[in-house]
Amino acid sequence: MQYLADWLEQENDDIHYRAWLVAKPKAWLLIAHGLAEHSERYERFAQYFNQQNINVLAWDHIGHGEHCEQLGHLDGPFTQMSERIQFILELRESIAPNLKTFLLGHSMGSYIALDYCIRNNPSIDGLILSGSGYNTKPMILAATLINKTLCKIKGKTAKSEFFDELTFSAFNKPFKPNRSAFDWLSSKTEEVDLYLQDPLCGFIPTNGMWSGLLSCLSSLDNQVQNHHFHFPILLQQGEFCCNAHLKGGVDRLKTSLSKQNNQFESLTYPNARHEIFNDVSAQDAMSDLFNWIGNQL
């Protein structure tokens, strides 16, 4: 197995990526990570798939990872993050061409993946959405109006304490009494501790980051409802995933996917929370994903 950590240099956008490669790969698995984390966290996950002869490639989003200009900040439109997938696809082809390719988006990464796929119809062979789902349109509209006000008053580069309380802090409430601020991530305390000890995780995103994310979410539901994906989709979420089950988020996503008769499967893991690959469900979730990929090969 070979490990690469390098830069993909593009005009006005240098992308830091990590690749876990095998000698005789039979497929690619590309990973779009979630909000307030980074690509290196997927090393254990990548090693599992390397053992199954699958190459894994992950990259850091804007405002994430050790090399970003400002942790948690997005200065431009959300499409800046989703368009990076095109460069990642080109990189994949330059390393090991002509392999079936699967795109995994976790949490915010699922919105990045959906946004890119809807606008570009990429030549991939499957899409996996982990810990995904979205809120009602009125809630997203209200949040957007509040965000615009915060951007005017405090500026886009200011950390958004308000949205941190509305999201991460709210996600933690069902798990009281809380041991930490991120109990909602996993039922395994050792996994939560690893997240807490990582200086590149758990930061408070800026008003600018929330502005981009909310602009994506405001139109995503209609876009999914009106789009036919030419590849199968797998939804994976924990039974107690606050993001997937918040006000029926994953059910809303499944309903939207059904509108155009999209081929999708949904798997929910008992007792697991938001990060199914770092919870009691890890082995089952990775095994299910590998079997699902195998059915497409």
C-alpha cells in the first residue's frame, strides 16, 4: 500500500489531498468530508478499503485542514467547494485510470457531492451519502435571513456563535447528561475524545461558511426532486444521527430522490450516532458499503 499527501495546484485554488493506494486496485472511493473536520481523519477507513483492493482519495475543503488560510471560513460561493470534485476526478484518472469510481459525501460533504453531481452529471458509478438530510424550507429560509443580518453586523469572517448553538450544541441535547460538547458524533467515548484532541476539528465556522452552506441547502431540495441520477445512491445513517433525523431530514431526502425514480438504498444502524464509521456501527457500515460497491463492479 502507498500513501500520498500532496497538493493539486489549480488556478486560484490549491487543493491539499491524501491518497491511499494499492498495487492492483479494482475501484476508486473518493471522500468529501464533513464540516469542522478534515481528510486525515479517514485514514483508518481508507486502510479498510485498501484491504479490499480499493484506492481511496480524500481532500480538504476550503476552510478545513492544516493548510487553509482561515479555519472554518468560506469567502465565496458554495460551488467553490463542490467544483473541487472535478479536479479530484481528473487527479484520480492520472493516478489510476479506467476504474469504476464511487463518491462518498459525509454530512456537509453530502451536500457538496449532491451539488456537484446535479450540476455536472459526472461519470461516476455510485454516490454514497453518510449522515445526510436537510431541514424544512421555512427553517432554511429563516436561517438564511439571520445569517445575512449577522454578515452585515459582524462580517463574514467572524465566527458564528449563533449557528454553532443552533446546530452543534442543539445536536448534543438529546444525549444529556453530556460528557462533552460532541457526544452527538459517536456513542464511543474514545472516538469523541480523538475528535476533541484534534486541533483541526470542532472549530466554530464563520458567517461566510454558513452563508455558502445555507445558499446550497435553500435550493437543494428542489434540485434533487427534479434530477435523475444515472448511478445508484446509498444512504447510510445512524439511528440517533441528529443531522439525518432532525425534523425528518433523511426522510425528506428519500422523498426527494423518489420523485425521479432514482435508484437508491437506505441503511440505518442501530445505536449509532452521526459518524457511523467511527461508532459501534463501523464494521457493519464499512462492510455494507464494500458489498454495495461490489454489486456495482
